[in-house]
Amino acid sequence: MKVLLHTCCAPCATHCVLTLLDEGHEVTLFYSNANIAPQEEWQKRLDAVQALAYHYDLPLLVDTPTHDDWLTQVASGLEEEPERGKRCERCFRYSLARAFAATTKGSYDAFTTSLTVSPHKVSAMIFEVGKELSEIQFLTMDFKKNNGFKHSLELTEKLGLYRQSYCGCEFSIKPVS
Ligand code: SF4
């Protein structure tokens, strides 16, 4: 199948790419991520995704969302929510809706997301959002299975990819103590 992989960042996508390729899919990376702040960080993570695309010779679609829109549509009123809370659910919906729109526009067979690699993300919440968008085209792939996260760390180190220290939005940046 032609699969569009919503790529939250290069480190998470490493294991997902190999899993999808192993299953015989054609993979296109989709970088959107309006949640990421500041803009320099968005660019830094994109640079790493471009390196990943180059390494595996994969096409990469770069979206041009705005963080201001994300703040209005997603974070407004939920700034104090903890990670894994309501803001994150809306955040997943925002990114996956853009991935689904790109799936339809680009005539891909299916879409999925690298978000499920992280042990900090609740896969069931992500699946619910994806399935709401498209019961048929969203692939419920739980990439953290089979030591997916550990594998992603190994691949990230091997490929020398930049790995960030916070999830993405300004509300997830931990104060330096
Ligand atoms: S903590 Fe991460 S998942 Fe949650 S809203 Fe911020 S960027 Fe999105």
C-alpha cells in the first residue's frame, strides 16, 4: 500500500519507517507539526526528518501550518493541562486531520502516525482520533510494540539524528532546574 506516515519527529519515525517497509508498504513522510514551538525548533526537527528521508530514499511532504492557528484551535483554554491530557488529544486530532487531508489529496491508500512509538503517548487515544477521521484509511499501528521505542533510540544514535528533549509545544518545555 501507499502509506503516508505522519512524522512527529525523525527519531520516532526511524522504527516506523523500517516496520512499514518490512511489511511491504511504500512510505511517504509527512511533516506538519504546527504544535512545535519555537519556529527554530520546528525547523531543526524538519532538518532531521530530511536527513532521515535522504537516508532511506523516501519522499517527504512538508506541510505549512501555523503555530498561531494551533494555539487558537488546540491549546486555547487548555494551557495548564498535563501531557496525555485534553490538550494532547486535540493536538493529535489537529495533526492527524492534516495528515488525512494530505492522504486524500495525494491519493494515498492509508495513513498512520509515528506518535505511537513514544511510551509517553497513549496509543488508544491516538487510534480513536485516527479512526474518527477515517475508519478505513487510518492504520492502527502501535509502533511501541516489539521494543519499538528502544529500537528507535538505537537507530537515532546510529544515524546521528537530532533528538529533542520535550514533546513539542511551549507548554511541554520543562523549566531548567
Ligand atoms: S504536550 Fe505534545 S502532544 Fe501534548 S499538546 Fe503539547 S505538543 Fe501536543
